[in-house]
Amino acid sequence: MTRDRDRPYHHGDLRPALLRAAVDAIAEVGPAGMSMREVARRAGVSHTAATYHFGDKAGLLTAVAVEGYRLLGDALAAAEQEHQSFLEVGVAYVRFAVTHRPHFDVMFQPALHHADDAELQAAKARTAAMLYGTAEVDDRRRAEGVAAWSLVHGLATLWLNGNLPPQLAGDPEATARVVASHLRLPHR
Amino acid sequence: MTRDRDRPYHHGDLRPALLRAAVDAIAEVGPAGMSMREVARRAGVSHTAATYHFGDKAGLLTAVAVEGYRLLGDALAAAEQEHQSFLEVGVAYVRFAVTHRPHFDVMFQPALHHADDAELQAAKARTAAMLYGTAEVDDRRRAEGVAAWSLVHGLATLWLNGNLPPQLAGDPEATARVVASHLRLPHR
DNA sequence: GTGCAATCTTGCCAGTGGCACGTTAGTCTT
DNA sequence: AAGACTAACGTGCCACTGGCAAGATTGCAC
């Protein structure tokens, strides 16, 4: 009706556009503050168009989480490939959290998305396998992986929510190297 | 008007009652899903009564976070007092996260509360001092404290959001001991 | 007792998520 | 090329939410 005559009825590439808008909105107001209507406004469509593509708000956040897990997996694989160093994988983990805060925030708040989503589970499993191994790995190695993941994940989250001492909050990657040096991983 | 004739107009102890109701609600629907109106309903008052005591929704969540930081500080101090062991303080940290999930969830989502609240900052500072020392501590010790806090915090959050391998998700406290054994803290 | 401040309620408003239903336009069949 | 089908979007509506303004109730100081 009063819709732009220039803009076509069919957006043509709406789903990724909504995803980008959602990430932008989350960066500004957080995952909880983000609203479907605001995201839709940014993409220039009605809010029900977003519902059509993602089912509901949790569905949209699930899609953001899936994208996040894939990006994180890629970043970790690239670090592993480049440095052949488990430490550098950990540093890459912290770097991802800092540079992809909106994704990271959503990824680790399962109350916000559909935990049983198939794509989400697959993306999570792939990332988890890189960090603490698959089901076949022995107990010692798995415990070491969990210890390493816990360390970098804790550091990343503490940095994100402002719980690090000011002396160490400036350069999170440097802090990651210092902190990771206190880990003892005999089977790595 | 249609209000219960039994219940007095003045509740007499409403603030703590609302806090308890908020914690219960958060336990069921998460911090984001909690609503002022639902909390007020549980306490048997109108939703503006809650606004009166806490200013706004963020104020209520801030109060929950303050209570959480105090409870956590007490729990860590008790563990330190009883076992004289830094490891047991870390185990107590994980135990707190598991047994006080509503508080823990709110505490580490600063987007949900008033970060500049004086009581909150004081409660946070007290807990932080127990974990990585005060401002006067030397750099090595501070880095060790941050490493230890990162490890247990990461383990706790990964457990809470279901990112631990199933082999280690059953007994979080036992996992905390195993994982913490990979930390090397020469100055502790 | 009377004034006053603290506590709680009612009424209202804009914003939100989700549903039912209508509209548009691309695609496929014949 | 005409029509049928369906994917992609919009409109209208509903209950719910947070927050504000204004009023009602009560305890308390004096």
C-alpha cells in the first residue's frame, strides 16, 4: 500500500539480510534486547517476514548461533592449520569471542534458542570435536581438552562481561597467552 | 477493591519476597524470560509494587546479582576457611554455579543489570579480591588468579549450557578436580 | 489526633511476539 | 500462453510486557 514502489515485493535475499540485521541489533542491545520488529525494520520488511523465515524469535537466534559455531570452527581450524599449535587455537578462541561478540553471546545462552535444532547440534558437535576430541578419544586427552576449553572460554567470558582486573583487560589475546601458559597438558 | 480482605495493604516484607520470587521465576524461564508482572503475581502484589522497590527490571536483576555475588563470596570464604586449599575454593566456585544457577546466570550477564550500581560494584570487588587478589598483588600472582578463575568459570558455564562431553557432564565437582589438576600455580 | 512520608494500586500507553488471513509474484505444467 | 500452484511477503489482530502518572492506603512522628 504505502510501501516503496522501488522496492520489489520479494526481497530476493531476505534470510541472510535478516541475519546480518540481527547480528547488528544484538551488538547494540544484546540478545535479550533484540526484537524481531527492529530486525525486520532494519531489513525494510514487516516483522512477520522474519517469522516466516525463522519460525519465531528463538529460531532467529538459533540461526545466529549456528552461524557463530561455524565461524568459530573455521577460525579454530585456520589457527590449527597455520600454527600447528594448540596454544594458538586457544588464542584464536579468545580472539573470536572478542571480534564476534554478538555471535558468541548468543551461542552460549541456550535458553534463547532451540536446543534440539539439528543444524545447531551438528555445528556444535563439529566445534566440540576440535576442542576436546570425538567420542573415541581416551579419558586423559578428553579431560585435557575440557581443561583447555574451560580456560579459554572462561577467560573470554570474563573479559566480555568486565570481570577481569584492569591490568589484564587491555589486551585479551596477550592475556590468553599468559594464562594458557599455566596449563599443563602432558598428552598434547 | 477486589483485593483480598485478608491480605493487608502493606506487605511488610515485600522486597525480599520479590527477590525470592524473581529467583524462582528465573530458574524456570531464565533471566530474559522473567517478567516483572510474573514476579509480582507470585508475591501477590501489582507489578508496579516491584517497580517501586527496584526502579525497573534491570534494577531487580541487579539486586539478584548483588545477592549472588555475596552468596558466592561467602561460599568461597567458607571453603577457604575449611580446607585451606585453593583447589577447594575452585571446586566451591563450580558447586555454587550448579546449585545457584539463577543467581549465576544473572551475575554474568551485565547487559541485564545496572553496571554502575554501587552495591553491585562492591559485591563484585569483594569476590574478585578473593579470586585474583587486590590491586597491590604482584603480576605473577594476579595472572595465576585469573588463570584459576578462568578455568573454573569456564568449566561452570560450559556445564550450565550443556557444552561438556557427556562423559564429564554427570558430576561437575569431580570434573572440576580433574580439570583443575592441570593447572600449574607456582606462586600459590 | 493530625500531618507526612512510605507503600501499594489503578489506569493508561507504546512496544513486542505470534497467529490467521490476505496479497503478490515467481515457477511449473500443459 | 494461460492457468494452477506455491513460496514469499504484508495486514490486522490479540494478549502480554515495562514504565509512567495519579490516586489510595497505611504506619509513624509529633
